[in-house]
Amino acid sequence: MTEQNQAERVPAKILLREIAANAYQKAWDAKNRGEKVGWCASNFPQEIAETLGVAVVYPENQAAAIAAKGGGLRMCEHAEGMGYSNDMCAYSRISLAYADTTVAEEMDMPQPDFLLCCNNICNCMIKWYENIAHDLNIPMILIDIPYKNDYETDDDTVEYVKVQFDQAFKDLEKITGKKFSEERFKEVCAVSQRSAKAWLKAAEYCQYEPSPLNGFDLFNHMAVAVCARGTIEAAEAFEQLAEEFEQAVKDGTSTYKGEQKFRILFEGIACWPYLRATSTPLKENGINVVATVYATAFGVIYNNTAEMMRAYSYVPNCVSVERAADMRIDVGRQNKIDGAVIHTNRSCKLWSGIMPEVERRLRDELKIPTVTFDGDQADPRVFSEAQYNTRIQALAEVMAANKEAAK
Amino acid sequence: MSSLNEKLAVLESVAAKPAQQLEAFVAQGKKVIGCLPVYCPEEIVQAAGMVPFAIWGAEMEISSAKQYFPPFFCSIAQTSLEMGLSGRLDKLSAVLIPVLCDTLKCLGQNWKAGVKNIPFIPVIHPQNRKIEAGVVFLSKQYQKIAAELGKISGQEVTEAALQKAIEDFNKHRAVMREFSEIAAQYPDLISPLQRNAVIKSGGFMDKNEHAKLVSEIIAECKKQPVKPWSGHKVLVTGIIADSPALLKILADNKFAIVADEVAQESRQFRTDVPHDADPYRALALQIANMEGCSVLYDPEKKRASLIVDLAKKHGAKGVIYVQTKFCDPEEFDYPVIKKAADKAGLPLVNIEVDQQMRSYEQARTALQTFADVLA
């Protein structure tokens, strides 16, 4: 590609934003055509809906967007008015509120005709979708991927998941009237692999010193990894993203503005209502995020169906504490982190409940300082800017001292 | 009457001091396996020649558990881990910990990381429990658990032994169901605290022995005439409702628990293990047959109609939703159940409980008001 062509190319981040928006537009168009549209869990095997040509939208994604645009409090309070506890996951509260109100100016999406649920991300997902299925009197398809204590997923689990995977196709065919095609399935799997590999490759550029990207960008790009990784557009956009990073490394540029003094792992879901408040102190202290577990989360790689079942069982929230710790240690080691910031996410018990142990292993193994802060993925009432600033400041001081000592 | 109270007192003592039971078993040379919420295959423990011992947390302060759990996790998990970390459960040979909710998943992992001297065996229930693949999956899980338990006890689990255990446990379940009916008929003889103690003590005793004692209690009650109850008949639902302070408030307000839909109580005995030539499959089918539990996949929210029907059947005039603090599954269910209760004309009150709670004043006020509503 000539330098001129590259300069004319729409930047990957814009493409990715358009792809995410288009995914929602596709769903609206389908709904308006009278087709059935579903709400889908973020880690549900997206190959199923994609193969059948069925439009789905992602409530977690919607909740994140609503929270990022300032609607989190309103929606959470609406859910609490319906009788839901403020202890519950804020994504679920926002979504249950949305199923009730059917409008959210921050991000509207079609109401569901069916639900696609997978609990590899958490069991709260099941309860959340149960309630929507019941309230709206619509069918729910559940692929249960049991939590495992073992490091590897055994054959019994693969067998159990595969039966449900196959059944999900049949159930969705019945619900939507769309037909399965082996050829299309192979195509979708191939494209999904291309996307996943490209996503992983792009994220791997964080290894470089300095990193050609502001790690916080990954949180935004992730939306496409969730809602469109079975599409050729996503594959191409991620490949372009990787190419842009490659070029940035050659040029010595970065989307992180300023000197990258320190490299960190940012652990946990983003604090969507406080993206600026959580990124600014990092910038002010010359800290760049060069590692998150999100890369692996959506890098769903497989060569055959059994591997696909396993891949969906290795998402971050479905693995043992040993594997969870190794995921962070590996990316932390690979990307040469100086420290870690851990978001104790009030909304997510499954994630937060093993974090103290994971944090200990991270510190012990990589010999790095870590700090935690209290926040929430979507409920703005939990985060304290003062606490966050203090903790980032403290981490920066320790990392600086460590660097001095190492000289 | 004194004979009844004596028998009740025995079980009250067991329920209040389970540690003594644990000591006694170990002193007898028995191995004891801790069984954490919500469902464990206790029959397999028995068939392996060991004693299943219910661990549902305790009313205590936590300190070491804070190294593992942030504050917003239920007390059942936190205090259970605390007991493990502090050495209080050192006499257990292993613990069985299910993955039925997100907190339990973390509890298992934290136990494995922190309580190195008590082996942790996961119990992995399929949520798609009714499909054949789910039954097969669970059956295989149970076989794995049997192999582990057999290694610990040195006594291999035979199918014959397991069938016998299933028979014993089903007999026990039948006795407990009858007790629940009797307690509903004789609230003047059996207080809420005593009702809970009779049920809870079963988790710390040999099931045959417990069934025998409870049968005697039932027989004693039946000797007495059924008297009309001047107080309020209620159904209690939730994960756990065993706090003595709470149960005393219920008694003070003349609430009679005529039925429960509580995980620690009737959810343990309302569904028998069906007969099957393969005992592992039979145990898996029991889980497949269970309905209306907050930690088992329930897309039709059958729990709501189960509660309404149960309340009506036993003449309950209201429902007490005992919300375990930080329990997500119960929090998700609450509005659905409230709506169903409202539709059925059943007043419902939500009372938050926590094993670390020191003051029940808020619960007292709410329950006093509820009593007024029902009056």
C-alpha cells in the first residue's frame, strides 16, 4: 500500500465505531422488516446467530454505552424502583430497566423477540435473562458452560456444551424460521478466526516500548470484538488496526499522548461512567495501560468444533483462580508491566471475588506494585475520584522508586 | 408434652452447637465431609462411609476472609471461608463446594487457595439440568466425586451402598416433609425457632438417627389436639432463615411458619431422588426434577407460582421474603415473586438478613408492621 493510500484510508478506530453502530442499525432494519431480533450475552457463541443470519444486539454493550453517556444512574434507579436491589450487577439493572421503559436516549435498541444466554461470563446472566424472558414472555436459549476448577476443560464438559450448541441452532431456526447452512457456518467460523487473530495481534502491539497505543482505546475497540467479530468488516478493521500500530511503531508515534514513563495492567471492566476520570490521572502520571485481560477474552481461537467449545469455556470469568492468575501474569510479563491497577468492580462478584488472590499472585510472580480502587462498571454512585487519584499517585511513586532502585 | 420438649431440646442443642457434633463424629473415628450450599450429593458421602456435615456459615465476625473477599459478598460464603481459614473446621476431611452461584464459584477457589489443609472438591451442577446431556454430565460429575471421596475414606463407593444411601435419604426427606406439615398444624407446640432447629439439626446428624428422632417428635405432636392459631400464618422463603434473633421476632409477633421455601430447609427435602438402576443417574435426575429454586435455571420463574400455591395450600396469609444480604439470585427473583404475591392477594414483606448482623431492630419494626397488615 502506498503512503498516499494509507493517508487516505479511514482510520481503523473510525471504522470500528461505524461497525459497532451498523450492528445496531442492522438489528433495527431487521426488526422493521418484521424479522425476529434477539438480545445476546457477550460471550455467547456469536457464530450461531451469524450463521443463521439472525440479528442480535448486546445488552451489556448497550448498558456500557448508556453508562458512558451518563444514563447509568437514571436507569439503575428505574430498576430499583421496580424492586431490584442496588447490589445487583448494574448492567443487568440498566437492561431490566430498558426492557421495561423500552427507551434510552443514550442508546436505543430493538426489544427482543428471543434471548441468547450463556453463563460462561457469570450466573447472574441466567437470572437476568430469566426475568426478561418471563416479563416479555419470550423464549430463552441457554448454553450452560459450567465453571471449572480444573485448569483445562475436560471432554465431559465439551460433550455437554456441544449438545447445547447444536440444540441452540435448532431452537433458533424454529424461533426465527432461518435455516442452518454448513457452508455458511464454515465461512463464519473462518471469518471469526480471522477477526479474533487480528484482534489479538492488534492488542499485542502493547508489548512495544513505547506502546503505539493508549491502552484505554482497547476498551472502546472491544465493542466490535463483542458484537461483530463474525463479520468480514470487523476482521478487516482489526487487521487495519494492527497495521496502523505496526506503522506507528516504525514512526515512533502513539495514540498515547505524552511520555510513557510507566506501563501497567488495568484489571477489570472499565468504569464506563468515569472514562475521563480514570484515564486522566494515568496520563498525568505518565502511566499507559499496556495489558488487560480483554485481549484474550475475545480472542476466541479454534480449529474445530471441540476447540470452539473449549475456547468459549476459557473466557476470563469461567476459569480457575490459577488460570485466571496466569492470564494476567502472562500478559503482564509479555508486555513488561511496572505495576497494576485493579478495579474492584462493585457490580461483578465473579470477577471481584477472586481478585485479591489473583492480585497476590501477580505481585509475587512479577514483583510489581499493585493498587486497587472501588468502582462500578455502570453505576456512577460507587466511584470516588479522590480515592482513585490517591491510589494512582501512590502507585506512580512506588513505580518511580523501583525504577530508581533498578538503575 | 415434656417428652416433646425434651426431644425438641436435643435437636435445638445440635442445631445451636454443631461443633460438638463434629467433635463427636471424629472421636468415634468417623471422617466428616463439609457440604456447602446449596445442594451436595450427601448420599455419596454416606456411601463412602463418611458423614456429610452441612456448612452454611455462622453468626460470627470475619477477619481472615477479608484477604479473599471484598466486602460485598454474602455472609454464608464469607463466614464459611472464615471458619476454614481460622482452623475451626480442621476436623473435616474435605469440603464439597458447588458452583451454583457466582459467589460460590469464588468461595471454592478462595478455599482452595487459602485453606490448604482441608481438600476442596467442586460440585459442578449443569444449569441445563433437564436435558439428557445435562443428566449425563451431572452423573459423570457425581462419579468423579465418588472416586475422590472413596480415596479419602479408603472405602470405595459401591452402587449398592449408594442405592442404600439414597433409600435412607429419601426416607429422611419424607419424614422432614411430614414434620413440616405437623409444625404447620401445631404452631402452639413448635415455635419458629424449634421448627428451624429440627430441620437444621439434620445437617449435623446421621440421617437415620435424625429421622428417628423427628418421627418421635411427630408422634408426640399427633397425640395433642390441633388448636386454632390466634396469630398469623406465614410462608417464609429465602436462602437461609435460621437466625435465632429473627426467629424470636417471628414468635414474638405470633407468626406461625406453616410452610417454607427456604434453601436450607424444604429445598433440601421437597424433591426425592427418583428410582433408577444407575444410582448416579438417579441423583442427577433429582436435580433435573427440582423446580422453583433461585440457583437452578428457571426460565418460567416457577418459584413464584410455587410460593403462591404453597402459601394457599397451607393457609398462609402472608409471605416473608428473607433476603440474604448480597445474594444476587434472590435479589433477581424478588420483584417477580412480589408481583405474583400481589396478584394473588398475598401481602409480602422483604426482610434483609446477614450473619454478621448484630441488631435486628429494622427487621423487628418491619415484622411488627407486617403483623399489623395481616391482622
